[in-house]
Amino acid sequence: MYCTKCEVELDGFNRYCARCGAPTPIAKFDLDSESGIAAISIPRYKALGGISSPVNNIEYILQRKATIHKKNGRIDLAIACLRKSNELFPYSNFDWSEKDYMRLVEYLKLDRQFDEARAEEKRIIANHPELFLRDQRNPQIQKLASEGFDLIYIHPVAFCPLCSVYGDRVYSISGKSKKYPALSSADKRITFARCPCCDCWISVGPFYDEFNLAGKSIFRPYKDTRTKELRDTFDKEQEERRISKEISGEFDWLREHLPEITPKSVGTYRRWKNEGSVKFQNLREAAARKGFGLKNKQLRKDDMACMYRTG
């Protein structure tokens, strides 16, 4: 967060800049009471230009304040901050992600409001399907077309079997270009907002033919030319994603039904399971008595790099 007057980086959540004394972006807000947080109205956002970031936006400040409240043992205020930031996200001048919205769900689970967490997750998905649908057309393509661009460049993901073939290429949205292929001729999945193979966001930008910074590679054959190393990287990413999802699901069940013996973090649970520790075996036996099975499988040390993180 930066001072809007002297542009110095602000320290914490001070209401006035230590250098010039100007009010900070949070001077007019009460972020330490539920009523004060709930009273925050939708601001009038100014467009972000260039490489500007939303660090002075109230929804960003609320997200940071939620972390502070959680550390201070005020999970109620942390949840209030996240509810309000989720309310403001759709009006923001910044595109907030699925992860940003879902922090509220995680904090509700931390507060043992599991039913509310499930209900909130359903509400978020229902209200913001564009963040979750893997087969939705990339809004960047629609935006570029509306701005008058016909030629677009799709950025590659080198290890992905889909992105590596159809990315790093130029397409014509209208199909009228005599030099570049029509977007409709490419695999439909490359036009999605998120790749169904690697689960990465597919980045699309305008292409200026007079510069052609992409080079000759954009005209290469449509073949999977990944090296063995890149193929192995893709396989490892897929396995890590599967394991991470599996462990997160197990941890959610454990902290709801066996809170007295479940560790506080999914990272600790993952370590117990990876080591096959006595504590994990105790968890496994207790879960089995309640009809829930935990896979008694030791994970590779490399898998520890793929950790489900909460803030």
C-alpha cells in the first residue's frame, strides 16, 4: 500500500502517512469492528493503467487486514473482511481470481463453520461461474474482438500437450486473414479461459503483423514436439495436482469430524502422511471407525513441493 500523495510505501495500516501526514486509503474506514466493515460501500474505481496494481483498493486492504485479524485471534473480524472484499470484487478495476474469492470459504472452515463454508462455496460458484467453468470461451478473446483486433497471439505453456501445439501461434478471430489461420480451425479447447489439460490460464494478446515478434515458430506444423523432459514435467504436474486435491479433501473431512487429533494445517497433515507416522496411523484408524477411509500411501518427497496453502 502506497501513499497517494508522496507515493512512499506505507507501514502497516496507519491512518496517516509517516512522511507527509496525508490520510492513507484506510483513514476513513473502521476495519476493527464488524459494523464498520459492513458499512463500507462500493467505491468509484478509477481505471488501472500500465503496470498499476490494486494495492490501494479497499478490497485488497480488506484481504490483508483479514490475515492480520486471523493472526490476532479475531477470526470473526477476518471473516467479515473477506465477506466484504468478496462483495466488492465484481465492481473492482482489477480481475480477482477464484483463489481470492475462496479465501472466505477456508476461513469459515478455520472457524468450524463447515455448513456455512459449503453453502458459501456454492454461492460463489453460482454467482461467478466464469471463475470455475473450464469450457468457457476466453473473455480476453471477446475483449480484443470488441476493441477491433482481429489477429491474436496465444501464449504457450511448453510442457502442456495442448498449449505447446496450439500456443505460440497467431490466429484470426474473424477467419478473414489470408496469412494466419482462423481461430475456429484450432482445437476448440485453446479458446477456453483455462486449459483443460494443464489447468493454466490461457493468455491471449493482440498481434501486430508489422512487428511479428513471435518469429517463424508460429507457422510450425501442428505436432507435439515436446522433449521427454517436458513430457515428464507435465506428468509430474498432473500427479501433484491429483495428490494435492486428494489430501485437501481428506484434511477437510478430518478437521470437521476429528478436530481433537487433526493438525491445524494441511501441510502438517501432509507431512504426517508422507512419513507414515504414528500420528497419521492413529488418524487413519479413527477415521475408519467413522466410515471414512484414508489412503495409507507414502508420498514422494518431490510431492511436498506441491502444497495447498492458505493465507
